[in-house]
Amino acid sequence: MIETMIYVHIPFCDSKCLYCNFVSGIYSEEIKQQYFLKLNKEIEYNANKKYIVTSIYIGGGTPSSIDSKYVVELINNIFTCFTIKDDVEITIEANPCSLTREKLHDYKNCKINRLSIGVQSLDNNCLKKIGRKHTRQKALKAINLARQCGFNNINADVLIGIPNQTYHKLKSTIKTLLKKVSHISAYMLINEPNTPLTRMIANNEVKVVDEDKCVSFYDKIVKYLNKKHFTRYEVSNFAKNDMICKHNMGYWQCKNYLGFGVSSHSYFLGERYYNTSNILEYIHSEFNYEKHKLTNSEKIEEYLMLGLRTKYGVNIEKLRSLGFDILTAKKTELDMLASNDFIQILDGAIIVNNDKFGVLNQIILKLLPN
């Protein structure tokens, strides 16, 4: 029996946000039907009852924008094709505009037990700047509705660095949300190439918050959330009462995961493979994954780069099992980092100190194999 996680990509949205470069868009009902037909066939193609599923994550796109019958069928298919762990975590991403009581009941009935709601901000002006269609009122209504329907494991996504955002606006959003959710993901807004927002910035139509100010906002928010007992367990993720996202932790700990749907990636038994990013090609092509078997060197690099992002750090014995005796190979670097309070070595793990995540990239570079 092999433990694995499952990620499912739903590429459909009601509208496209100005900053988004994900594989997603607005499609006809016919395309949606064809897509889910193919998606369920892909799940069946990979079916194996010897695989124990520890978490399922339905992302996008906007999974809540589609009829919930597709989601119910999808979850039921996964339960049929794999062995599901009793305490499985099942997350679906949702948008405040498309989350309804009926959909929430359907999600609950098919054993979804975690919601990730794309709030981004509770300031209406900030929301307009990035092309979000919901308002503060709609976001809070969606969260309250989810709680009424019995969901107590709710994440809210928040963006740092929205044009014209101030620290006061950001803190006000966080302050309101932490009374209503158990998890907050606070991400820096990235100006991705070929997005409307990046073009608007280039044309001086909107003004971005400069990088130093964004870092200052982030540092203040980390301290504020810590005071409110939301623990940062990864660079951008904060959980109350240890309600961490098991699925995302699996990524950062380099655990097995199977990805289904257009543009999805998989990492399973040391091999990485992925689907096409073209939705029509995905619908009409045969299952022919491009595969890459990771070398030990690549596994070491990934484990270091991902594991050091978390409060749990990287396990020294696991690195040694991959052929990297970090205590010997990086003794000088480890001594320097420890003596200057950048890291600590605790219970067989190398952990970045909580106030040093701002220079995480430099720490990682020092510890990567030569």
C-alpha cells in the first residue's frame, strides 16, 4: 500500500482576474461536459486500490463556479478508484460570488471538509484594482454561509501588494477574517508576464506597492497573526489551533501526489510527470504523460528548498538517506548560520528561525549541495 495525495484541476471561471496567469478561463457548458468526461476517465485510467489517498485538493480556476453535480461525481469516482484514508482532508477552492447554500450542502454530503475561499481583500477599492467581482459584503456572506452549513475548516486567501493598498487596509482585512476562519494564506501579489495587470502597470494606469513596503507589510502581518494565535507554519500560511493544510504540507515535504486535469503535475515514487496546459488538447488526446525520473541530487535540492519554507524544517536523516550528509558537507555554513541565529538544529531537523524567513532564499543557497 502506498500513500498519496490527489490534486484535481478545474480550469473554469466566471471571469478572469487581472493578475491571473493560471490555466483557466470562461468556457461553454459543452466544453465543461467534455472536460469532466475526460477527467473522470483519467482518474479511472490511474485507478489503484493499493494507493491510499491522504488528501484531495480541488483547485483551479474556480471550482465553485461549476454545477456541484460535477464535483460530487468527481469525488465519488475518486472514492471508487482508490482507497481513501479515514481522516482524509478534502479541500475545494471557492469564490465568494459563486458559493451558494445548495453547493455547500452538496460539498458536505460528498465528504468535502475544507474550503479555501479567494477573499484577497475586504477593501472594495482594492478588489476593483485586481478585477475581482465580489465585494466585502459578498466575501463575508460566503464565509458566514459556509460556517452555517457546518464547515469549520476554512482558509481565506489574502493578497499583499495590491495597487493602492495600505497597511491599514491589509490589517483591517486580516483582523476581520481571523474572527471567522481557521487558516489564512497571505501571498505577495506577483506581476506575472502577459497579464492585464502587468500591462496596466507598464502603462502607468495603476501604481504598485513597492517591494520594500510589501516586505514591511508582510513582517507586520506575521507579528500581528502570531499575537492572535495564528501560527506561521510555512512562509505564506498561518493556522489557528494547528489546523494546517495537510495537502500543502505534503507538497513541502515531497510526498507522493497524483495530479488530474489540464496542466496538472504529479510526483509519484520519484518520478515527475504532467499534463498538457491546453484544455482542448487535454480533452481530445490520449493519456501520454511526459515523465522525468528525479536524480538523488534533484531530490535533495527540492527537499531543501521546500522543507526549509516550513516551521518543521528538513530532516537530517532523510537528507542522509538521499546521500547528502549535510552536517559534514555544510559544517562551516551551518555553524555560521546557527551562531548568527538564522537557524537552529532541533530534534534531528534544521529549522529556519521564525524571524529569518525574509532571507530564506540566501539561507537555502548556502545549504544546497555544491
